[in-house]
Amino acid sequence: MGRFDGRVAYITGAARGQGRAEAVRFAEDGADVVISDISMPGVDGHAFLKKLRALPPKRGGRTPAVALTAFHGRDARLASVHAGYHYHLTKPFDPDKLVEILVGLVRLTSRPRS
């Protein structure tokens, strides 16, 4: 298995939407990548990412994002892309594949650390 040493904000929809505010704060503080479920209690993953994308780049608006979901097929993938996700990964997934995706996204979008 590969290794990923970056900072990840993982959004699960816990506490009926509180995860959204926490994830935005984490992205603003320098998350390297966001992983979000799409269908969660109290939180829509596409709406969450659209809110994140509306932020300025310095506040996390361009943080790479992976949709982690049970929804598959062309329409589900297109909805994720239109929401601003870089990758749509369906469950169940191979953990090695997720690490590969994370490493690739961080390499493509790496920014100097202050």
C-alpha cells in the first residue's frame, strides 16, 4: 500500500450538518484534500462542495476533493464533477486506490507551505 502524509478533511455528515462547518474551517486551515460522502443525514455532499468552491482559493476554495459514495453510473459521476469534485470513488473501494488518488491530487495541486 502507498503512503499519504497529507492533511485530509473527511466529511461524513455526523451531527446533522455540523461536519460541513468543520470541513470548511479545516480546508481554510490548509487541508491538502477533502473526502466527502455524497448522501449523508442532514448534509448533501454536492451542496457542501459547492459552498467550499465558493470560497476564495486562500480559504480553501480550490482544495482538491474526492466524492466517496455508493452512487455509481454516469449520472452520479457527472453530478460529482459538476459540483466540483476532482474524483468520484464508489463504495466499496480499494484502500490502495484511495491512497493513489490522494497522492496524485496533492501532487497536481501542491502549493508551497508557509
